[in-house]
Amino acid sequence: MIDSECFEKGIHDGTVITKWNNTPIDEATEGVKCIDRWHSFQTSENIYIAQPIFLAGQGGEQLEVTFINDKNKEETINLAPCGNYLSRRTSALNILFGDNVISQDNYSTSMIDGNVGYLRITEEEYSLDPLFITKGTIKGFSWDIYDDLDARFEELREQGMDRIIIDIRNNDGGNGYEARTVAAMFTKNPVSYYLTLYKDGKYKVISKAKDVNACKWDDIPVVVLVNGQTASAGEEIAHYLKGSANVTVMGNTTTWGSVQGTGGAVILSGSKFELDFPITPVVGDDYLPIVDVKGDRQSRLSLDYLIEYSKEEVVELFENPGEDKTLEEAVNYIQQLK
């Protein structure tokens, strides 16, 4: 903040902090808990990225900060609290985790760069009609969604599309059969779909969808664009498409790390709190959860292409938060593919 005390004393975007209350910065961030109403952090990779942001809101009535000043020398200053940190924390998290996505229109399609098509999915909620959802859940697939998207892709092909970016950043999930429908359009690989219940120490399948021959668009390059807030059914799309010869799963960080069908609820503290919990995990052919992190917090969905930022690029990201640098790199990458 330009009008803040820390800015006046020499700390600005790009300043390297070396100590926090006389504790080396890596050690100070190590134990910070990342709990936020709008963002969730499952994997150690995403926690590591978020911890410094949460640390910046901690320190008491007086805080001693050591940093590298503009003369490239280490300097220590004392700072007092500056208002409510929550809004600043949320703003920083939004910038790092994709609030600048160019479209928030669910299942929207467009051309974005000459021959590059674009499919944006914010959640797997194509329809809220209970009959539509029930039919899709039973079959594990929706021909209605398939036919709609296929017709739109054909229109884009007439406009010159010969490659496509599927943008599922900040996708908070939805119905798994929709993820399977989208994925099956772009890969010849089997797209298994099992819903289970966990009982007696094992995952027992309660719903298994039949294989479906729906692949039509595997002849074009595909980039699946994810970030740390790509969750649940959104992660299923990336999981199903990963490993296909025509597909690159790309992002500046790994996904959220949980594919669970929620449905259970517990009321706590005199009906003041409701705790939702999963009841139908999605598993793969090995009958183990396909994406979920374990106690080690390691991602089970690795990226094919990690978008990395230099210090200068991170500073630019915060100075121009409306620019979608991640999408720009995805477009540059996919344009090089044949």
C-alpha cells in the first residue's frame, strides 16, 4: 500500500523480507496455518505459496521486520498494525490464484487468438434440473452436454479453431458425470467412473458407469489450464485427460487435491455450525481415490507444464492484476504445437 507506514519506510512490491520478528523468514512462515473463507489449501505446494501472505497479517502491536532495502543492504524497522488485514489478504490470494480469469461464464466457448478455441468451465453445473442430474448420474455421462458442446466446437472450427484451451481455474466442482462427459470428448483413453462408499476399511463401488465411445476431438492439441483452486469435479477433468498424447495439463500450481462427493452433515455447538463431510469418493481402476491428497499433503495430480514466474513477473502480476498472464503463456505454448 503506497500510503502505508511500511511503504514510507522502504518496503514495496518486490522487496525481499529476510526476517520476521528476528526469525528467519523461511522459519517464520513454516508453521503458519492457511485458513480462509474463500480459498482452501490442501497440498503442501499451495500451502507454501499462501503462507507468506497469511504471515503478513500476524505480529501483534509492534512488529520488527528485516528486509533488503533499495541500496541492497539489510535493514530492520518496527511497524504498527495497519487496519483490517482480511481484505488485503483476500486481494493478494485472488491475484495469485486466478481471480483475473478472462471469463466467469460457465460452459462458455469462444475464439481467443486466431486459431485457438477456448472453453471456460467454472463448475460442473450444466443444469440444476433434478431429473437431468439424476439421469446423468446414473449413466455417468450426458449426451445433452456432449451434443451442445460438440455443436459449439464445430462452429469454432468453422472460425479456424484447430486447438483448444479448457480453462478450469477456480473451478469449485460439481457433478462428476459432467467432468467425464467433457473429458471423453478429447481422449481415446478409457474414462473410468466409479462412485464408492468407504466401509470396513475399503472403498466399495456403488455406481460404475459403462465405457462410452464419445471421443471426437482427440486430433487437436488441448491445454487443460488449472490452478490451486481447481477442485473436485474440475480436477476429474484434468485427471481423465492427463496422459493423452494431445493433452497438456498446465498451471502455475497444482490443483486443490480432493475429489469427494459430499452429502453428510453434522450440526455442532447448539446448531451454530454445520460440518459437511464426503460420503462418495471417486476412485480409479485401482479402487483408490483418484486425486485426494494423503497425510503427506503431496499432490496426486502432477502438471505436464508448470508455469513459473520470475521475481520481476510476480511484481508485474501484482501491479497489473487484471492481466491474465497464465492464459497468455498457455496461448503461446499451444500455438507451438502441431
